Amino acid sequence: MGLMDSLKSATDFITGGAAEVSVHCKEFNVYEPIHVRIHVTVDQRDIHPEEVYLYVAGIHEQKYTEIEEYYDEHGHLDSRAVEHVDRETFHNVKISVASKPRLDSGQSYSYEVEIEIPEECLEPFIANGERVYYSLFAGLDLPGNDPDSGYIYFPANKDILGW
């Protein structure tokens, strides 16, 4: 292995750059089977991950404002409104999509998986400073930093996610 190959290998280890991973879902309906596609494009060298995985999480957030007292630079008591967000992950599942796949350099691969959200989980909503949404996160289990899709949120709705 030459110097450039060693540098590329070290960079991939640190940054997760050995492959590009994306996750796609046409429709995300809670309580119905959800079809998810994970797409992997391998960079310039073969890789052998332990697994291709998918995390599915349900998140409940509650926003509230609290009045906080403090002393200003002159020593006078003052107050200010401070916004807080309490976050709870009420559903968190890791799904092993493929075990020990051999992924060749320059190739693309697709994996399909069907997921279901349990009936006891909440439906997505936003109201009165509260919101519930779901996230998908796909990746390859490799030494160092795993190549991953980043978090994809559902519903992909600015009203839910942009409050």
C-alpha cells in the first residue's frame, strides 16, 4: 500500500468517507408497514462492514419558557425568559439490514427493509408547544467513524420540524 492509499484509508477511518449512505422512504404512515430503501455507494476501495443497519426513533419534544433571575454587571437583580426543550425518545430500534456484506469499490448497492411502528407509539403531531416526529438513520458498521445517512425526519413537514 502506497502513501496515498494509507492517507485515504486513514481519512476514511476518521471521516466515515469510505461510502455514501442514503435512506429513502416514499410514505411514512404510522401503524402501517413502511418501506425503506438504503442506498450505498462505495468509494475507491472495497469495504467489509460488520453490518448495514437502520435506526428508527420516535421523539417527543415539549417546549416551555422559564423565567430566570440573574444579577447584571452592576449587581442589580434582573430576569429574563429562557426557552427550554425537553426531549424524550420513546421508540428506538436498531435493525440489522445486512450482515457482513462485501461491498466493492465504485459499486452501488440497495437494501430494502419494511418497518412497522408499534401501535402503542404516538402519531406525529404539533400542538401547544409539543411535537412528535420520527427519524431514520442508516449506516455501515466499519472501524472508525461509520459512513451514514445522517438523520432523516418524518413527517418531512416544516410545521412539525420547524417550530
